[in-house]
Amino acid sequence: FGTSQARGTLERALLDAFARAVTSSESIAAPDRAKLPATRLVRLAEDYLDAHLHTPVYVADLCAVTGASERTLRNAFHNVYGVGPTRYLVYRRLATARRALRNAQPGDTVTAIATHNGLWDLGRFAADYRSLYGEPPSATLRAARGGTGLAAHGCTIVGV
């Protein structure tokens, strides 16, 4: 699992670098956008993210859409949200997944909901979700289904 995860991280980094190199000439075509206020750059990026929430999005895509350099875009996101664009996207996808888990239909699974919301690394999804919301995604799903007992509230009974 560790090797697979490392390979996936490296693959994403290489694809992002490649996309940045390919789109670098497109960014030069719109230098005026880089001078936009941070809130406007972030809004342009958010509009793009809204349209691509269920697909892979790379920082290079956001740079091409906004016409800003990676550094300018990262600074804009830090000024507006206190995190970079990649982390913002993860938080946004986690929030969407949480809403879906809370409103789950019979037959919905944590895996299906996570992947539908663009969260394909399930181990990372579970860790990020627990860190942000204080419970595993499965506990949210159980509670939405009317689960009872401690497990529905994210508690584990030790020794059973």
C-alpha cells in the first residue's frame, strides 16, 4: 500500500509539472489577470472547481484559468482561506462528501461517496475526514442510516 501511495503521489506531481509546462505559454497570454485582487483570482478558481469537482484538478489547470502564476495563486488562496489551492480543494471535497454521507441513500457506501466526490485515495480520505470531523466516514454514514449504539457516534468498544 505504501509503495502504491508513493507511486500515485509521484505520478500526480509529474502530471502537474507536465501540465504546468504545457500551459505555461497560455499563462503568458493573460498577464493582466495576475494583477487581479486575491479574492477575484480565488473566485475564478472556485468557478472552475465548481465545474470540475468530480474530476482531477491540478494547480496548473487553475493557473491557466486564472492567468496567474502558481505562486500568485497560492498566495491568493492563503490570503483568502489560509490554505493553498490544493488543500482548499481537499477540504471542499471532504465537505461535499460529508453532506453526501449524512444524506446517504440505501445502498450508498463510503467508497462510492468518496470516489464520486473526487477523493480516490481512500486511506488519505479516511485520515483527512477523521482529522477534520472527529469521526471516521463510516460513523457518519451509520448515523445517517439511524445506527444505534456507540459505533454510530464514532466510539469504539475496546476488548469486545
